[in-house]
Amino acid sequence: MKTVEVGAIGVGWVGGTRVETLSRTALVDKLHICDIKPDRLAELKARYKPATATLDYQDIIKNDNISVVFISTTPETNHYPIARDCLRAGKHVMLEKPIALELWEADELIAIAKRNNLKFTIGYSQRFNQKIAYAKKKIVDGTLGKVVSILVSRHLSRALGKKIASRVRLSPVVMESTHDLDFVMWLLEPAKPIRVYSQGAYGYMEPINGSHDVMFTTVTMDNGVVVMIGGGWNFPESFPNYCSTWIEITGTDGALVLDDTARDHWLNTEKTGQVFPMSTMPGEQVDHVFAGGMGPETIHFIESCIQNKPVMVKPEHARMVMETYSAADLSADRGEPVNLPLTNETVAAIADLKARYRAGDNPAMQK
């Protein structure tokens, strides 16, 4: 059986989840881990016994035996330079979302991967959620007829929202609804988005990083399908799960409703009260099985590299998702729809909006 040496750069919550899966599979000959936090690095080194553990990701790049790299670093500003360096070094790369913070960065990463004939993909693990996979099957096999509309409502707890939002000033449509934009556009392939209208509301998260608490985004596809995605991260601390999602898909011949709120398994203790376990988006290792999409997604990428098969998420698709949520941010700021693909004017306007955010300008104070 063919195996590969794998590097994992960034081994916090998400990266640590990837490392656990990688440490268990026979497809990985040797595992190498990297993180800038010595305590976290020492913790995972003791737990998983990797071949090497380093504080400098250049050690991963310089190791010619490592052919596959998983990049799970934060803040998200690190995504582009680290992925660029790995791809330039001839390594296959799985990068957590977002693919980049600027469209030109995404374009360069895609170009380097193509030029070097490398596998390059983005971590959109919801495609490995069995319920989403079932929706894809029912659309492709014609059970629902012609799809008319898709509605997705996703809410995160404040605890998780604060953890994500405090890293960098990015909106919930960029950090959370991006998953929904990805799988919805996957469900509707080959249709493409042509118009985006988004509105946001400020509240709990505003003093934390100036972002909306919730954003509602309507996307019109070129085949006439209307998509409505609501994403927020302000559910109270007492809410019993990390992530709660509801999906409705209507078609000319039927409808499919998916309850992904994790309310089908309850745990109630004197210490914690009621919780819905196994309710994180990435998922978690539960004894000998993985509950969630990230475990299977991690193995899929290793298999794609070994067997030279297509990756599940093409980087060009992730770039289209990025363009869509960028348009959503601009739409919410302007209060009007934004057409896709972006024009020179709207690209410039998005750049100006990001510059305002970096300067600490809070759009909420201008409304």
C-alpha cells in the first residue's frame, strides 16, 4: 500500500482535529506537525508521537520527504503566504477556508497549483456531512425535479462566535455562511451566482470586532434558483450546542427538509446542564469513529493525492464562493444588490470597505 509523509501547519482546534485523523490512518507513513505555540506543540507531540514537531513552518517546506500539507493556521491572514510557500515547494495542499483574503491571492494560489500539477483544495467539510450528501443525491437523481429554492439557517453560540471573531475583523457571511454558500453552489452545479443581496444586524458582536451578529444573504443563480442563507454567531452562552442548522430545498416534484440542529442526542448533567454533544461543524473523534465531516474529508484528500484523483472541492469553486461572500459584504454595506461576476468598480469598492475595517471604522456607526 502506498503511503505519504504529511505535514500539519497550525495544530489548534481545527488543526488538532486533522492531526488526530492523520495519526490514525495507515495512509500516513510519517506525520510532521508545526505550531507557533510551544505548549500546544508539546501537548500534541506527546499525544500523537509525530516524526517531527517544529515551531517554524519552513522546516515543513524544506523537508523534501513531505508531499502533503494541511494548513490550519490562524489568523486567516496567514493562509495565503503559507499556502503559497508550500505550493511553490511542490507540496499538495489542503487549506482551511477562506482560500485567501484577497481575490488576487486566491488567483495566484490556483495558478501555482496548476503550474506545478499539484492537488490544492479548501476545507469545506460540510460536503462530507451525510445529510448534505443525501441532498446532492436527491437533486442529481431527479427526485426533487427542478430545484426552485434553497434556504439555510445556521447559528453558532456566542462562545464560538467570540473565538472566531476576535481573531480578525471578518463577517459571519465570510466565516460561517461560506460553508453554506459552498455546498449550495455544489448542490446546484453547474449553475453560477449572478446577483447577491445581503443585510446584517448589529448587536452582541459589535463591540468585539465591529461585525454583524447575523447576516441574511439572498443569491440569485443563473438558472433562476433563489438561495436564502442566514448566518449568525450570537446565540446565548446557555444555548445547548455549538452549531444549529436548518435546511429547506424545494423543487417542482418535491421538497427536502434537513434538520442539522443536533437535537437528536441530549446529554444532561448536574455540572453542565443540558447540552447537545457532537454539534460542532468540524466534528470530533468519538472513540473509534469520527462524528462529523472533517475526518472523512481529511482522508479523502490523502487518497486524492496518493491515487491522483480529483479533489472534492476545486479551488476555483472556493474562489467563486469568495467572490460571492465578498459581494454580500459590499451589499450589506451599500444596502443594495451587487451583480456577479464582480466589476472593476465593485472590486475597488470591496477593497475600500476592507481598508475601512482595518482602520477600525465601524459601518454600524454610519447608519
